[in-house]
Amino acid sequence: MSNTTPSARVQTDGFQIEIVDDLAQICRTAAGDILRMAGRTEMAAKPFTIALSGGSTPRGLHALLASDPAVRDRLPWQRLHFFWGDERHVPPDHPQSNYRMADDTLLSIAPVPAQNIHRVPAEEPDAAEAAQKYEQELRAFFKLEAAQLPRFDCILLGMGSDGHTASLFPATEALHETKRLVAANWVEKFKTYRITLTVPVLNRADLVIFLVSGTEKAEALKEVLQGDYRPERFPAQLIRPGPEKLLWIVDRDAASCLTD
């Protein structure tokens, strides 16, 4: 795949993939998908729920959504409800906060009603309590019965060079969580908890979009998409909402190890 010219989306047995030139094109492509989904006729009377990802990759996407008139002026901001796929165990004004990054680059710029922002209460001293409170918010917003899962319209995810996604890191307990919607996941290499949506929630979404950029992700991406199924080592392999509900938008550098 590394030698192909970026073109139309390719459908495989388990996912769709689109290889583009660079990070800027990743962001433009994802913005187009969000715009199309949020603007569907059948969505006109309903909230549009999107879970944001952390890291640096989504910054350009946020800028497009918030500041590019071709996108911003066509989005139904009153109906957009923003959630997070994961959060660091830090207060909302902390430099490492995923909420703060989204607020700086998107939420404080775009006309988002305050009540449409559903952040993780990660300032709670007890990470498990923060996870429980966020689960309660999800249950209330989506009006869930005890055993039900929320269905997000769109979940944005990144992937680390170790194959993690959200805060589902290799060989961590949250990889096996099937009861909770949100987990406080201890990540030994950082000596901290991360608060994350669980695999069943991620796999329930109408569309999951992975945004992956950079040569440092290339080997992990090959393992996740074309290697043996080893989710303990490459947790992103756990995200399988269905072939038409899983989209990978990756740049040439990230795709450089993929084979046709």
C-alpha cells in the first residue's frame, strides 16, 4: 500500500482505509466525514454525539471544524455533543489534559453550547471515582438501562507507536473490561491512571475513525492491520465495530510498512 497513490477509500473484510499525503490531508478528510455524518437528513432532529481523542494529531482537525468557513458554517453546532474517548488523570486546566487541548483548539472558538460539552471529571483525586461519574453521565445522557451501551455517532481515535488507542495500553487491565462503560486504567510506564471508554463502548459506535500520522507509527500500524491478532500487544486490534463502521485515515509515512 505504501507505493499506491492516495485515492478512493479501500474496503477490506474488517475495515475501510484511506491513505493520504500528510497530516493536513488526514484532518481535511476526517472533517469531511464528520460534516457528512452530522448533516444527514435523518440526524436533523437528534443530537450528534462525537467522542474526541487526545494527543497532537487532532489539533489540525479541530482547527478546521472551528475556523474553516466551509466546514464551520455547515455544522449544526446546537446539536453537536462532545465527549472524550479518554482523559489523563489531571485537572481540566492542566497542560496534559485532553479536554484543555480540545478547548483551546475547538470548543472555545466554535459556537458550542456549554451544555453540549461533556468532559471527564478527571480532577477527582480518585481516578475510579472519575470513571464512575463519567459512566453515570453517559447513562443519563443516552438514557441507558442497566445492561445497555451508548451508541456514539462518531468516535475519533489515535494510535500510539506501541499500538495503544484511547487509554487502552498493552497488557493493561482495561483491555478485558466488559461490564463498565468507563474504566480507570493503571498505565505502569507512566505510573498513573488514565480514564478511558471501554472496548464494548468503542465497538458500539456508528463510525470509528482512526487518525494515524508519522513514520514512528508505521510498524505498529502494519501489525494492527495486517499482523496476527495479538490485542494484548496491540490493543487497537480490539476495535472492531464492523467493516463499514471502522475507518482508518492514515498518511503515507504511517502507511509505509503496509503491503498491498
